[in-house]
Amino acid sequence: MADHGPDAEFKAVEVVNPGGAGGVVILCEHASREIPAEYDGLGLADADRTSHAAWDPGARGVAVALSEALDAPLVASAVSRLVYDCNRPPEAASAMPEQSELIDVPGNRSLMQAEREARARDVYHPFCQAVAQVIASQHAPPVLLTIHTFTPVYHGVHRAVEIGILHDDDARLADAMLAETHRLPHRLVRRNEPYGPGDGVTHSLRLHGMRNRLANVMIEIRNDLVPDAQSQSTMADEILTLLRPALARLGNEGAQDA
């Protein structure tokens, strides 16, 4: 993202394969670590701006590979989640966190309400609008898939889980994928780990999936498993090993509740 003055517009959202007709829509809310110049790096050290606190390393690569394999539109945030986390509603403190794990975010301290509203206007609402447009453009109601990665060590605790299959009240797609985990005997796959609805991570599923009565699921991948393009492609294939039979199990990839 190029430097620009505070009055210039910046790219808040990326849409890949908008005309995809595979019956699936993919979201990647934490795809980018970019911090627009007007935020002055949020006062972060260089290492913090490139850490997992700023984005989900590897998530975009997996999402793009899935988009290609499924002929699915992909909507990805083009701005760091430390500026605005597109998987959080504007009223949530974690939408613009003052701290992420052990990392302080000076540029998010004591934000005025007008500043919070400006970030939601510039980052969150364009993302949501792009998602709504892509869903509306589909010929039939699609399945919604969101892709994330997580750090293998959090607050000093090692996480053994490798792939998390997350859901909120609508567990249709998650249940169907978890029923296929025997196809990945080398992977530790768990339901609602390392996060679940109680952690506030299912906002996108509820807003874009459940509100539209779309079958939906959130995939969390441990980020040490996807450090480069080859491993991201391999992981996408593993996700597809669960997803494709799960979609067939649902009986209709874009089915709404009756």
C-alpha cells in the first residue's frame, strides 16, 4: 500500500474472483498487515507490525488457493486488524485493540468516538459492503467460509490443535466437516478450538452467514503449518479433503434452512 496523505483514500478491501460461481463465498478478515500511512504505524515497533498480532500469517495464501479450487469469490481485508478487526462489530473494544496478547498498540489508546467511527467507516463498512455485494451476486445462496490462522504459542501456552473448525449456533457445515476428519489422520482437528463463540470470534459468521441463513464455518489453522506458498497450497488441499464431502453431505452447497 502506497503512502498517502490523511485525506487520500486507501484500499480497504480486496475482492478476488468476484464472478466465481462455485457455490461458496470465502472471507479472510485478517489477510493483511498493512497500516495506512495516516495511522503512523500505530506507534508499533517494526517487529510488532509484522507479527501475528497485525494479521493472520498464511491465511490469505490458503484462502486464495481455496478460491481457485472452488471457483469461489474471496473477500479479504487489505488493512491490518490492529487498525480495525473486520471480524468484530464497531462497538467491540477488540475491533481496535489497545493490546494484542503481549503487544501494546499505542495508536489505539483512548480513541475518541469520532475516531472509532472513522475507522469503521473507512475499513469495516467497505468490507461488509463487499461481502454483501458478492453474496447478492450469487445465483443461489452460497456457503460461507472464513479463513484464519493462529499462533502456536499464546501467552506462553503451546497449542496442540492444528486445525480448528469453528461455528456459532449454526453447526451444519462444521458438523459435516468434523464427520470427515478421518480423512486427515495426521492432523489434530478440533471443534471450536483454539477459539469459540464465547471469545467473540464468530461475528462474521453471524452477520454474513446466519443473518442470511447461509451454512457457514470458520477455519483456524496453526500458522507454523503455513509459512510459505507451498505449505499454504498443501493446507488448502487438506481443507478441501474435509470441505468437499461435507458440502455433498449437506446435499445442497448453497441451501438455506427450510
